[in-house]
Amino acid sequence: MKTYLVTGCAGFIGSNLVDYLLKKNNRIIGLDNLSTGKKFFLKKALKNKNFKFFKIDLLKNNIDRYFKNVDRVYHFAANADVRFGLKHRKKDINQNILVTYKILETIKKNKINEIIFSSTGSIYGEATQIPTKENSPFPIQTSLYGASKVSAEAIISAYSEAYELKSYIFRFVSILGDRYSHGHVFDFIKKLKKNKNVISILGDGNQKKSYLNVDDCIRAIDLGVRKFNKNVNIINLGTKECLTVKESIKIICKILKLKPKIQYSGGKRGWVGDNPYIYLDTNKIRSVGWKPQYNIKDSIKQTARYILKNQWILKKKN
């Protein structure tokens, strides 16, 4: 039985990953400060004798003891607030760069051989190559979130080259599914719950995005770790579909059985750092037999229904 450590274990993706790894008969150590993660998401995992949860601040607390006798680290803790990154600039630096450095130092100290890192398609900025490949020319960064993830990737790569550390860097599109607790579906439903007659949407609604179901994401991570064997492995995760914001709000309104007046703020971007077109080339992960089981429309419906069944998520912090 292997022992894996998961940072950000109470988050949307992290908690789903924990459940998946426990089903595979592994011991899991979960770390989360619950600033955005929710202990409720770990309800099932906490009943499993092979799961140990610790509420800690990865930046401020001493974390060394949690990494002893660990076979692999899944580093999923991060500040994932792309939109408001410019309003709290220090968060991206501290939580995405400095925490990653601290994790790597602790991994090195404890002679752990593998790290799996959750990166983002946002690192490609406003890509000129669509679909965007893993080795596409790097553009100017358009968000502090993307810039901090690029920095974390670079540090991980450097440690992998310098020490006996195998790294897997997964660049996601936006993820949907059960336990989704931030993002456009969340925001739209929250707005419509406050006012069912009118909804304001940033941009012109023509922003085109690719989304991936959380279950497909985790299956891809598991397969990628098993199939790729380079020192540094960089892998895009997404679908071959795209959906505009206008199409997305239409699906959400249908689920809510509402016909609000939709007001667009205008412009190609919703905010500074909002990429108007995200579509990743996923041939690399597909080459080892992975393909998504969910389409984008069904994932949006699943996400909306989950939020409606768990409306506490719209109000409560944890």
C-alpha cells in the first residue's frame, strides 16, 4: 500500500482526487487550511481509516512531519482566483510560488521521488496557436494567477533536473462537476438567486472556453502518471469542445427554469487576464488511451444541479 500526500485536499478537485485515490487502496495524508476548501467535501474520506486530515497553513506552519514516509505528493493547494488577482497580488506570490518552493524543499529533505502538480491552461495567456500544444510559444502573461503558475512550473522543473525528482505538471482548462465551488456556473447561479429577472455578465458573451469534468480530469491524471516516464512531464488536459459564455448561460437558465434579461458589459474580455479563447491540444494524453466521458453541456448541467442541491455552498465559507 502506497502513501500519498495531497495538498489542497478539501478543495473541489483535491477532494475528488482524495476519494479516487482511496478507492485505489492507498493511504492518504490530506493538508488544507480550509480558506477556500470545505471539510464537507471530505465527509466520505474522513470515514476511511486510510485517510488522515490535517488543517494547516502550508506557508506559515512547519510541514516536515507530514511528509515522512510519503511515496508521492499531489500538490493541488493554490490561490485559484484569476479574476481578482490584481486586487490581492500577494496571494498569488505567497500561495502559488512560495508554497510550491516550500513543498519542494520538504520533498527534497524527505527524499520523495514524485510530485504531481495542478497547473492551468491560463499559463498560455492569449495563445496564438489554437489548439494550444504543450510546447507552444510562450506568450506574455495576462494574469497574476497564470504568471504564478508558470513560476511554480519552472521551479518544479529545476528541482526535477537537479535532484532525483520525477514531476508531472498537468495544465487544466476550467473544471466542472460535483463540489464545484467557484467559477462562472457558481457566479451565474448566485446572481440569478438574488435576481431572477436580470443578470449582468462580463464581456460580450462570445468568450469561447473549453471545460473538463472533474472525473475525466482525475482519470487523466492517474493515467498520465502511469504512462509517461520522463523526468519532467507536461500534459494538457481538456476536451475537443468549446462553449461560448452565451451558450453556457442559456443552459444554466434552462436548468433554473428562468428567462432573465441578460446584460453584457461589452468587450472581448470579462476582466484583465480573462482569455477570450481557451482550447488546448490534448493529443498527448489521448495517445495513451484517455478520452473524456462527459461533454461540456452535460458537465454544466451536472454542476448546476449540484449547486442547486447544495445551496449552502453559495453562502457558507466552509
